Amino acid sequence: MRGIQRFIAASIVVTIAASAAHAQNPPSAQPDGLEIGVRYWLSSGSTTRSIDATSQDPTFLHPLAEVALNPSATTNYEQLDANIVELFARTRLGEHGFVKGTVGLGRINSGTLIDETFFLIADQPFHTMTLSATDGKLGYVTLDVGRTLLRGRETAFGVFVGYHYWVEKVEAHGFTDAFGDLGLPPDQLFATNQVSWHAMRLGGELRVTHGRTRFTIEGAWIPYATYRNESTFQLSSTPNTTATGNGRGGTFDAEVRRSFPQLGGIDLGLGVRYWKLNGYNGHETFGSLSLPIVSLESERQGFTFTVAKTW
């Protein structure tokens, strides 16, 4: 988070400096026409979940377990570094309205699965841990409809409501046992996990334009979302599990763009983005068991690079 905060501060400084350096350019009105572009998102993320199995026979976790702790098991897919390409568009609706949307697809290049269980043996805490290397893919769609509430010569502020869909599928290959001699070779599939979110967005955006430089900041609150997490562990006696429930969260974007007449008026931009969704209730089912979810979280953050054109 500190890195993101530093980048946001740097973006604001760049915007102010660019505005001062190009003060000789007459301020342009906020663009109201069609905007189309492509964006590259260099990002890193995680998907984590934990369950409470204290109501079950503790040998479900380990043959020697006498008491299950809470959380009883955690499955953390961490440092999921991804390259994402996104198409986006925005256009005016009537005098004050607008509609905008994005479609993104990406590949998760690397990451780590940390799978742990927690229990007591003879009143002493124990836990197991396995580690695996991961890769995968992801995609998302957003669609927002909004209205500009305030407009000046160089600034515009609007609010919007919209829909957000986000899915990530990760595969873990091989594993090492942190406390034993079990394992699988790195070319053997050990686990798969797919989490998908459907969410409602409520947000606001501020667009500041001076000459050919524009700074945009957007924040969205997600008051309600639903999730579905499907996982498979190849060596488990009950390999397929499904978790469903509700959640909430938010997104944040900030971007600085500069229009270049020598490129036909194309905008080039640099920005930062942060997304996070948290499940606040739900259950995970496998076999005949249904266990409460303690936590389930999806998070992704990184830097964006934009090429766009406005008419």
C-alpha cells in the first residue's frame, strides 16, 4: 500500500508540473465525445480463503488431530503476478450523462499456493503446510452509467452506478511438505482454484484537464457482491469443494494522460489501480460436509499504461 500511495502522490506532482509547464496552451473543455482505448495492467494479486471445521471430527484435518482450531484450514494463492490487456470505451449520454465500460483478459505468470491446516495434539498446537508454484488466467468486465454533476472549464465531477464481474483461475503444480517428506514433482497438477465475483458498483470520478494534460481519479464502493469459489485438490479424498457467499469491497484508479498532436491526438497515460473484494459470509461444501467460511478475499494492484483516442 505504501508503494501505491507514493505513486498516487507522484502522479499528482506530475500533473501539477505538466500543467505549469504548458500554461501557454489554452485550457481545453472536458471531452464529451467518444473515447476508445487499450490499457496494459502490470499487476500482482492474491486469492485467500479460510474455513472453520471446529464442528467436525478433527481427524478430518489430520489423523492425529484431537481438536480443530479456528480457522481450521487456509488456502492462500499469493504473489499472483499477471499481464493484462484491457479494452475500454466511454461516450456521452444526453447533455450530462455518460456510459463507460472495460473488458480485460490476462495471464497469471507466477505465484505461490500455501495450504495449511491448524489443530491440537495433546493440547499442543500443530499445523501442516504445503507449498506449490502456480500460474493461470483471469478476466473482468465493468459497465457503468453515470451523470456529470459539476463541470468547469478544466474540471468535471460525476457519479456512476454499475456492474463488475471478475474471475481468476489458478493452477498449482507440484508441492513440497514444509514439515515432512511428502511431495509431487513440479510438472504434476496438484490443485486448481477458480473464484468469480458479481458485484454492484457505486462511485465517483474527477477529471482535470489543462492544455493537453489530463488527470483522472476514480473510486468505487462495492456495497454488495456474490462470490463462487471452486477448488480441486488432486490427492484429497473429497477433491472438489465449492464456496459461495456474499461480500463487499472497492476499487481505485488514478491516471495521468498527455495528448500528442504529432501522433494524431492520441493520448498516452500512466496510472495506478487497486481492487479488493472481501467475503463476509458463506459456506464451503464438499462431499456431505458444509463448513462456514471464516474469510475469503480477492485483491489485485499494479500500474497501468494507456493508449487512447477521443473524438
